Amino acid sequence: MDWDFYCGQQQALNLWANEVEMIWREAGYQIEIIVTERAFHATELAEQICLDRVDMLALGGGDGIVSEALHGLCSRADHERALRLPILHLPMGTGNALASSIAYQANPSLPFSEPFPPRGSFCQQMALMAIRPNFNRLCLYQVEIEDIGSERFRFLGMARLHLEAFLRVAFLPYVARYKARISYLPLPEGRLRNKVMEKMRMRVEERREEIGKEEEESEDFEEMIKGIEIPPLDQPVPSNWKTIEEEFCFVHIAALSHIGSDLPYIPSAKLDNPVLFLTFVQWQKISHRLHMAKILLSIDTSAHLNDPAFEIIPILACRVNPEKDAGGWLALDGEAVINDGKVKNRLYSF
């Protein structure tokens, strides 16, 4: 079963017809094609699908369609069975951060300019971020303004992000100076935290050499997250949480190594570990607008990790409270969400 999503440069259907469909039909696959028609349509389909009729879900589009489908599968009464259904992602979006992160971890020997394996790769386990639930990135302010604000340049593909970034930086600090309160549950002290901290600022090529040589840590992390509960938004966070209240240029919370096919944001992030990376830049640490431009432009080589203004905190859960009337966007995977002043975020592992 294939769900195609009209996204990115709006070429998903063309890519399906020209690059995939003929090969699959020659292989004798029985295919049912459904084109999504609205936001969260894939969620509805995943909630209603008869598992006895389907051997695999092939999701063509950006990261969003995978998120929507997983949300639907997780919402089912038989979600444990539904989540065992094989899922194939056909990356046809603008950034394709999920596909890049999977390919990067599964095939480290490929040149960085060719992040996608020629024959595909398998990701046996992935941690899902429970917002809806959702594995995608949660962003606040400058980074997402480039994504959302560049929608008018969608026909340019990935280049639209660079163009919007240039326009935004040119008008700093007037277009991006926001106040928010970030509360988070830090990764507890111990061996696992030390290992995460040790590799957290590894650049992409350094990290590539380590992939496949590490000891399995998933079970240790599973024990760590057992019993973690997030209080309702109308209640204060527990005493073991920490809080930062500052003026930010941007806040970005993610569990993937990449935020785009050529943007290794946190190369040390692992798909099967329930660790979120809270990253942000405070305005008080930005010397001038070119400093902010340098951080953004250096993400493609992961050199931004060496900038002292770019802060990274490994966490297990967090709550984001943008100040009302702060302006800007709060977004999930590049899609704006209603800013009611609060968003909470944590990880589950399925």
C-alpha cells in the first residue's frame, strides 16, 4: 500500500511514477495507491487500515507523512500489532531529515554528499517522540521561521531555506528576539550521560568513523526512562527539572542526527536511544548578526557545534513556554502549531 503526499517541490507524484512505480509493478507487487488530500489524512488512514490486508506501508513524501502515519498507528486499539507493520519511507520532501538520519546511521561508509544508500537500509528500532506522538523536531523561532517563511519559495526546493535565512539575518535583531521559558528533565548523571556528553559535539566525519563500533545501550536507556511522567500543563514541573528563561534567537529540540539531507545538526544522535537534544542560542551570546549567519551557514559541515553560543543539553523530557505576544512560530517538523504558550515533549520507545 502506498500513500503519496504532494509536498516539497510538489513533485512527489512525479517521482513515484517515474522512479518507483514501474520497478514495483515489474516485481509483481500488488499496490494500492492513496493520495492524501488534507492535513492529517494519513493519520486517519492509518487508524482505519485493515492490517490483515496489508503487508507493508510505503509512505511517499516528507517527514510529515511518516509522522502522521505513525500517529495513526499509535492511536489504534491494536497499536502493538500495528507498530510491527513494516514501514518504507520514500523521501520526496524538501529536507528529508528522517531518511537522512536513517541512512547516515545505517550506511556510514557512503560519501557525505550521497546520504541515501543505493539499495536502501533497515532501521530495526526507533524512538518516537510523544507529542502527538511524533519523532520529528520541535522548533521555536528563527530556525522554523526559515522553514515556514520560505513556503513562498517552495519551487526552489532546499534552496528556499538558504534564501529565507539570508533575508531574515539581514533584518536581525528586529525579526527574531523572543522570550521563552524552557523546563527540562536532564539526562541523569552516570555512565550513559558521560558517553552522550563525550560525543555530543562530534562533527559529522568524526561521528561517521564511530558508527557500528559502539556497544548496544538501548536496554540501559529503556531502564532510565521507565516511570518518567510529565505533569499536566496546568501544573508545575517536578523539582528535579531545570528551567531556563531567556531571550532566544532559536530553540530546537530533536532526536535525529539531521534536519535536512545535507544538514547534520547533531551527528551523534542515535535513532534507537530515547534522548532528546535541547539546543538553543541566547541573544546575549550573539555578538552581531553575522555571528548568527555563521552559525546557520556552518550546519552543513556541523561546524556550528564548535560555536560557544550554540548550546546543547541532552534531556529526557521538556516543556516549552513561549511568552505570549513573543511573535514568531512554534513548529513541529516545519509546520506551525497554535501558540497557546505551552508545549510539552518526551520520548517513548516502541
